[in-house]
Amino acid sequence: MLTVNAIAAPSATGALVRTKIERRDVGPRDVLIEIRYAGICHSDIHTVRGEWGEVPYPLTVGHEIVGQVTEVGAEVTKHAVGDRVGVGCMVNSCRECDNCKAGLENYCLKGNTGTYAAKDRDGTITQGGYSTHVVVDEDFVLRVPESIPVEAAAPLLCAGITLYSPLARWNAGPGKKVAIVGMGGLGHMGVKIAAAMGAEVTVLSQTLSKQEDGLRFGAQHYYATSDPATFEQLANSFDLIVNTVSAELDINAYLSLLRLDGTLVNVGAPPQPLPIQVFTLFGNRRSFAGSSIGGIAETQEMLDFCAERGIAPEIEVIDADAVNDAYERVLKSDVRYRFVIDVDSLR
């Protein structure tokens, strides 16, 4: 097995520390990736702090991974040594259920294998991308187009696909009014992608502090949700609302902003339940839905879409030793808009 440098969480309350982890030997269908950059997702923080359930500590997180192929198994056909590739939120699935056969491995009926904190095919616990190398089945490795800056590509593997998937599924495009709730790591990608799809985009953020950025990213409108007049002014306005906020919100207030047959899709994942008033759904025949990343084919589609349209996340590159500070800044919304770890600082 390959022993590599990594950053791990020793417990729910302890600071992340440098460590070493083991990667499995490269099997016939495996790809060994030398990681260049790893994005920091709010999901990483929820996980290491035990907010989404039991965690197998020590744990290395990170599911926004970009690097270069350095070795391939004997049966690998999709990737070659030297390829620029990425890995997102999952590294395997059952391949047999209806959803997997439909190319929706993210909705595997037996549960896909997460990039970290999941039981891998060999019985070990998967460890994520805050490390120098990773071994992944070729079917779960994505091609990263050369036109996307390598340091900015990593967040597309989670933030990018998390927003692309519902925007594509609910037909964001010309003639559609789309609202993005939250202007963080997820939200700013939603604005860019929805605008590139041709939708009329509105940002709903707690304050107007990021208004200039939102308009620059492609939004036509920007409103502060801390102002009660916003909900009165925008009632019955949107075809689609995508909520990126991982905190408790008055979902009923946001549902009231949907026009006839409109849908509010949650991609943020707060640890507490969100109460829904069914009578709010009755009005305008509204729908409330959820969406979780995307399948491998759709993720590749998203990468190609972003490459063709010059879309990339706004990032702040940090060294490995700054991860704990970065976590605190994420919790304070003090990043515009995604931290990315320069993994060379781990070698």
C-alpha cells in the first residue's frame, strides 16, 4: 500500500492535523492521482464536527479534488498517465440498481460510496482529498478540460455540480426567472451557471454586501432577505428557487415567492429539520424538492459546460497549515468564495 501525507480530523472538537494515511494498491481498473488542489466544502466542516452523524475518526475529508494521473491499472481505458483529472463526492456505487444504470450513481439505491467517511470495496474507510494522492476506480474519475484553470477546477467537483444539476433538471434557461438563495461557495456558482444558461437571475442574500459581485457574476437583480419588504415585493415571482444555505431558514417565506408550478430546490443541508406549512404549497401549486450532486455523466457535462463558457469558481488558495483558520472563516462567511488547498504544501 502507498503511504501518503494528509490532513486529518482526530475528533469532532480537535483541530485538523498533519498525518499520514494509506492508499490501496492500484488495481486493474484503478487510477492513481497525484493531487494538486483540494477545495474546502462546508460539508467537510459539517462532517468532521459530527453534525451529520457518527464519524470514523481520524478522518481525512475533501471531495473537490483535481490532479494528474501518475499510474493506471492494466484494464483502464478511460484515463492515461499525465491526464488532468478530478474526483468529486463519490468513488463508487453498486452499478446494478435502476438509478445507477440510468447514470445517476449519486442516487444509488444501495448508497454510493462517498469519497470520505464511507466503507470502501475492500472494507476500509474512504479518506478524502486533503492528501497528496488518491486511488480511485476509473469510472469515478472525471476529465478536467485544460481551459479551466487547474487551481480553480476543484470546487466544480462539488459546488459546481451541486448547482448545475438542479438548474438543468428544472430547466433554467431563457424565459425562466431563477432565484439563488445565498451568495457563498455554492451560491456564487449558481449565479454564474444560471446566467450562462440564459435565465433571468436574482440573488436573495441576507445583506447587500456582495451585491456588486452578484451582478458581476451575471445576476440581474439582488435583494436583501433581512428586509421584510423583499418578500412582499417578490411574492409569486420565480419559476425556480435554489436554496444553497446550510442553516435554518423560514422556508415558507421563500416558497411564497414561487409563481404557478414553481419549485424551490434545497441543496444546502442544515442539520436541523425545516418545517413546511402545507398550505403554502397549495398556493400556486408549488413544489419543494431536494437535489444531491449529480451522476458521473452529468458531472462531466457540467465540466464541459463550464469550460465552453469560461466559468470558474472565485477562489482563495491556501497552504495546508491554514486549513483550521479557513474553517473558522467559512463559518463566518469570510471567504469569496471558495478556499482551495495547494497540496504541494503537504508534500
